[in-house]
Amino acid sequence: MTQDLPTLYSFRRCPYAMRARLALAASGQSVALREVVLRDKPPEMIEVSPKATVPVLLLGDGSVLEESLDVMNWALSEADPEGWLDADRALIDKLVAQNDGPFKHHLDRYKYANRYDGAVAEEHRAEASKILSDLDARLAENDWLCGPRASFADYAILPFVRQFANTGRAWFDEQDWPHLRRWLERFLASDRFKAVMKKYPQWSAGDPEPTFPGG
């Protein structure tokens, strides 16, 4: 019964919510999914998390996780069958901090330049590209960012690289990032990606709550 499960407020295309769903799927931890439309957020979500951003995970004991990395860590603390946390934690933290800090700063100003006074999309694309070049160099040495196996870092970062690529796909595909593109395309073609990107209708109070993953 979904009423016995933690409740996840999510938005399908949000990269933060995407990486939370990826970790939940990898851990096998089931949740009751409430799909949110960002322009019409349900009052139930705002009540438990006034900052009103996704993802939000409401646990059975009433505690609330409001940050995607917290949701990922919680899910993997429950079960980590694929060993996402087995890689060098200092390296994971460094790569994720780079993604969530400078890369996300430039990604936002590249994708949504009109929302930021004085932002020039091409300049921010160029700055973000320096970080992607570093990732490409790292992926030249291994199939994944932290070694031969996928880790927390890969799945925390991939949704944001996907968003960057989709902002200007023709330009992205022209760049000399063969290893980065291989890494991204493998992710986009995976069953895991397809499973976490399943479409759900907007949730409102009283609506059915599908079980994720597998609902």
C-alpha cells in the first residue's frame, strides 16, 4: 500500500529530481510518487517543505528531505546493491560540488540567459565547457568518472550534462568530447534512464499515487 511508503514529490524533467529518482531506483527503495507541475505546486508539498522545490521526500517518521543529495544518500544508505558509494568519497564530493556550484551557475545562465541581468549565453556556455572538457579527460581514462564502475558522482551529474547538451544539441555534438558523449549516450540509452523518465499525470489530493520504481 502506498500509504505505508515514503512520499516523493517530483518533477520529471528537473535534474535534481531526476538524480533522486535514479538513486531510489538503484537502491530498490519504493516510494509513493506525487508528480508536481512547477507552476501549480500542490499545497501539501509546500506545507511540508516551504521552500517549494523538488525533490521532497517525506519519510514515514514525519522527517523531510528537501535536497536531492540527501534523498540520494538516504536511498543508498537503505541499500546500495550497485556500489555507488564504493568509489573514493572525496573524489565524489569534489566532482559533485563542481557540478552543483560553478557548472550549474553557468548552465543556468546559458540556458536561461534572459532571466539574469547582463548574462551572455555564449560566455557562460564557454565557462561550463571548461568543466565538461575536464570530465571528458577523466572519462578518457575510465568508463565512469571515478573508475571502471558507475558511482554516485556519475548519476548525480549526468542529468545536468543532459540538460546542457539539450540546450544546444547541434553545438554540443560538434565539440571534441568523444568520451563525454559516449558516457552521456550510454546513460540516455539505458533502461535505468527510461524507467526514471516514465511520464505520470500531475498529482492532486485524492489522486492515486503510483509506486516508484515500478508503479
